[in-house]
Amino acid sequence: MIGRRAKPHTVTLVGKPGCHLCDDARTVIERVCADLGVTWDERSILDDDQLRQQYAEQIPVTLVDGRQHDYFHVDEKRLRRALR
């Protein structure tokens, strides 16, 4: 629609401390979100039973606007497309 602004996106990284794949994902997410002005946060499966049950075998998991976007690795180009 003309004159209507889209709601800003939010990215969430679900992982745990000491996870090298999570460290790699964080680097990509930080870069992409900084470039595009998108807010992001990080949640640990060690602090949330529901996240642990849902994602323990897939971390790191990237959520865009609360929906699963990637797991294990973050594809930078794909993430940029999703946030535009």
C-alpha cells in the first residue's frame, strides 16, 4: 500500500555459550543487522526449557520476526534478502 511503512524486523539468535557455530552465526548476524539497521537479540537454550526442547539439536538457530529462518549456519545473502 502506498504510504504504509513495513514493521521493522527483529532477528533472534538461539544458541548456547561455548558453541563455535553460534559464534560464527553471531558474527554474520551482527554484521548484517548493523548494515541494515535491524535490531537483534540472543537467547540461550540453557536459560529456556522451551527453546531447549525445540532447538537443542539445531543450534544455532536464527529467527526472523519469531519464525525459524536458518539453523547450523547463517547464509548471509539469504538473511539480507529476508530483512529487506
